Amino acid sequence: MLRRFTFLVALLTLAAACSSGSDSGDIAFEYILDLPSETSVWTASGEVIDSGLLCPTAQGVIEGLEDENGNPRTPADVGALFEASDPFVSVSVELMTCDDDSGEFTLRFIHELDPTITEGEPVVATTWTITGGPGFDNTEGGGDSAIPESQGQSLVINATGTITNG
């Protein structure tokens, strides 16, 4: 009887260890924002996608701008910050809807901007976070992203990081 109990405990421990490993993973994604329409396409790969913690493709709509503390900002606020010529942080908030109808999540890009840069993009650093929504209630994550590249009427960002669910 003790052997069976020990064996059962060992199996349960192994099962718990395996399932906890599937609750997080690495992700890489490409984000393309169509500037005129303020809509985006998101394509992801990695452990998170392979394990089903997040969908591989999504469409997005910009919901607004924030400061680094989550307070709403208007485009006029951002313009005034540029005119002041002091470095600042601007956060773009986007609602992403999965193409496979598995859910929604909020994607935030945190851009550190320096208005004194006159050649090229004034973005000096970019990171991202994801907060789950319907279908992904306990999902969150974040990571690094490349400084956005302008390609005609589009803005392209490539990013990597980690997503967890729990």
C-alpha cells in the first residue's frame, strides 16, 4: 500500500511539474501598424503559440495613448511634449482580437522618445507588455522590441519576450 501511495504521489508531482512548465514560454512576434487606418496585424511564433497560451495571429485597433503610469494622453499632449524637447515616455494601447476567435488581449508598446533627435525616428528604446482579456484572462507578459521601422504607410516592430498564464 505504501508503494502505491508513493508511486501515486510521484506521478502527481511529475504531472504538476509538466503542467506548470506549459504555463509560460517564449514568444517572438511581428507587429505591422497601418498608419492611415490605425489598424494592425500581429503574427507570433514560439513556445507560447505551440502550447496554445496565445493565438498566432491577431488584428488590432489602437485604443489610445498613455503616460508611463497608465494615465490617458491625447495626441495633443504628445505634441506638447515634443515641443518641450525633453525626453519622455509614450505608451500606445491596442486591443488585439485573435483571428481564430480564441480571445482578445491588450498590447502596449512603451516608447522612450527624444524629441531632440532630428535624423530618423525619435524613438530611442521600445518595450512591450501584454495583458489578457476575454479568452486569455490570466495571460500576461512582456519583453523587448526593436525600434520601429517606417515602411511607407506602415510601422513595423519585431519583438521577443515571455508570456505567462497564471
